[in-house]
Amino acid sequence: MDIKGKKIGFVLTGSFCTFHKVIPKMKELVKKEAEIIPVMSYNSYQLDTKFGKAETFIKEIKEITGKEIIHTIMDAEPIGPKKMTDIMVIAPCSGNTMSKLACDIIDTPATMAAKSHLRNDRPLVIAPSTNNGLSGNAENIGKLLNRRNYYFVPFRQDNPITKPRSIVFDVESIIRTIEYALEGEQISPILI
């Protein structure tokens, strides 16, 4: 599917180690003439980490998208009623966010954006990045895999030797996953 002209909600949550890989994908989508509506969870919008300063990420995202970042629950709620997005991608999607989505806990801008978007029966793409994906969060991943309108970016073990339960999405598959999801299809294989 051609993504030209598509309105893509792009949500970042707290798996900070992947930001330097994900933000360039926003730029690729803009080059393909998609409109990006950026959303950040509370933590991704506020916290400085060893992977970078929040202010630097915010500035870069604003420059790429030409838009203010949605970073409050109140600002995320109208996404659905106003039909602001054709598709939404949460990349990275932390284990915390996946757990909340699986249990329908709506207490961050990220989860509110997803809930609001899903009310329009439109696709939501999850790019999982979590240290407990093959342990405590495996159940939540399974729940989301079985829900309507949820699509996953292919993922693999992050580092099987030092982090045997950690998973991370394949950044190069984000755009293809969006294209498939817009057609109502899950890209395969999911596990790579």
C-alpha cells in the first residue's frame, strides 16, 4: 500500500535505547509524503537517559514532523473522535505499555492515543522492545497478538547470552509492517 497522504500516529514509549533507530524512520515516512502525528509517553517526553536528552529528541521530532508533540492524556484523547490518524505505530513499545494495553489501563498519553485511535477500527502497529518479553510480558504479547487491529513489527531476542528474555523489534521492518497493516495483514514472519 502506498502511504503517501496517510496520517500516521507515531508514539514513542520508554525503551530509550531504540530512539536513535526509530526517529530516522519518521523522517523516511515524511519523505514518502505521510503525515506524522507525534506522540510521546510521559517518560519519553520528560526523562534524560544515558541514551540522550529528552529535549534533543523532542527538537529532532518537531523538526522532522513540523508538528508539536502530543504528550498529555488530554491532548491524546481527541485522536479518535477527530479521526486524526489512519494508522498508529508505537515504536518503541515498552513492556510497560504493552502490559497496560493488554489490561486496558489508560493512564499515559501513549495508551490514551492507542485507545482513542482504536475506537475507529483502524490498525495499531506495535514494535516491542522489552527486557521481559520472553518472561513476564509474554502473556501480554499473546493477548495483543489475538486482538483485532493489532499488528506487530517482527522481533527477535535482543541478546540471548546476557539478556535471554529480552526482545527487540526489527527497525528495518517498521515501514513494511505499516504498509501490510494498512491492508489488514500481519507481516510474516513475526519472530525473526
